[in-house]
Amino acid sequence: MKIAALEIMNIGQDVDLSEYGSLGDFTAYEKTQADEIEKRARDAEVLIINKLPINGSTIAGLDKLKLVCVTATGYDNVDVAYCNSRGIKVCNAVGYSTSSVVQHTFAAFFYVYEKLRYYDDYVKSGRYIESPIFTHFDRYFNELEGKTFGIVGLGNIGRGVAAAASAFGCRVVYYSTSGRHDDDTYTRLALDDFLKESDVISIHAPLNDNTRGLFSDDAFDKMKDTAYLINMGRGPIVDEGALVRAIKEGRIAGAALDVIDGEPMRADSPLRELAGSDRLLVTPHMAWATKEARSRLMHEVYLNIRSYMDGVDRNVI
């Protein structure tokens, strides 16, 4: 069996892929353009991809293809209906990044919440050497205990964040974007109440018709001016122009983003207007990417292929 992995650069060169050799003829490419897919995977039965578009235009000539493995949980880039029409199964990977994203959620949040950029710069600039007292607190910050921590997307990651927020002494509430999710542990609120009551809002939802542009000027108008927004879900859930306006105008206190609308960042991104601000943190879609999570991811994909070889569906979409 021939297996073609087309975007290994997106996984990192420090991940051990040696177990794939036991599955068959395994070929890995660091990076592949959409118009190179058919050439590189001409005889492949299994395709391993990450962000490449998989549809009637890009894989029409791959007659031997039977399985597409996405090295991610999201699969917006795959035309599943087209694949199914050709008898091609599509698998994703789930659960591999929960601990990694939960960890980064709070790392990013506290960086902004506790004004850590300012305090780090204060010390490293040499100003602390001249201080007349042992401490410095020109930028005030608050305790998280007792605050209302709101979550959009109460899946595996959202529940992990909820558990951590509870451990910090927060009241945890959530908003169901589908309107169908009920939970016995945490309080579900209607959107307006959710926006008005939350001191922190953390997004862990997929991008769909219910979430695209959910955080707009109208949403920011309803939030507390002391509230913080965290987005670890998908970039287009947040209207970035509206977010920049809300931060500049003091309608919210700040934000921490790991996903943005257009990745890599576009030169004309409105977020660049806040490049010098300590009220916004942007990281390059790396919350999922601890060494452990990336290793788990590729082992999950390996198990998906092994199950396919054994005639068993595993994580088939």
C-alpha cells in the first residue's frame, strides 16, 4: 500500500514518523501546493494532509485513492461529500491537543490579564534598578477568583478550560452556539446574558454558520469594559476590525488570540494596528502544538490507517 504525506512541515521535524514504515510504502513531503497533489499522490491509496484543499479539482485523477487522513480535528478544507461519492473515506484526529490548548489558553490569558509584557519590559529596560521600593504596580491587575468565566464551545477542550477555571475559583458559564447543548455541571446562558455577565470569554468552538462573525461590534458593546476575550477556536468567529475598535475605545479590556482570520497573518490585518499594545496578544496558531500533542496526533493518524487496513472505521467523518 502506498501512503503519501503531503504537509509534514505543518507537523514539525521533531516528530518521529518511523512507525509509518510498517504500514507500507510511505513517502513524506515537507510542503505541497494544491496543483502538485495529483503528481505526488498518483498511485497512493492513502493521503495524509493538513490544510490542502481536497475536492473534485485537486484529486479527480487519483483513481487509487481510498482514504484521506486529516492531521487535525477540523476538516473545512475537505469536500467530504465529494470523497464519499467516490468511495473515499475521510478520517480526522480528535482529542490529541486538549491538554496543550487548555495550557495555552491560560498562558495567553494571564499574559494579558496580569500585564506581563509591561512588567517584563519594566525590569529588562533597567527601570527596576532605579526603583525606590521593592515592588512596582503601575499597571493594576485583578485576581481571577470569583470572576465569571464564559466559554463558547463546551467540547473536550472547552470542558478542560472550564475545569481549570473552576480550580481558579471562577463561576463557569457557557453559551451553546447550536442552542441544543445542555450540561449538568455548568450554567448555560442566552447570548446577551452571557456577554453581559462574563469577565472572561474563551472561544473553543468550530467555525460554522452559527459562529462566523459571532463577536461583532454589537457583541463587544454588550460585554463589560473590564472583560477579556480569548480565541482558541477559529479566527473568523471574531470580527477583527470590531475587536480592534473595542480595545482602542476601551469597550473591553483586552484579548488573547491564537487563531486569526487569514493564516499566516495578512499584511493588511487590522490586528497590526495594535502591534505595540500590551492589551492584545496574538500567537501563531500554536496552542495545539506541544511536542506531546503533535506526537499524539501523528500516532492517532497511524491508528486510523491501521484500522482502515484491518477493515475497521476509526474517526471516519
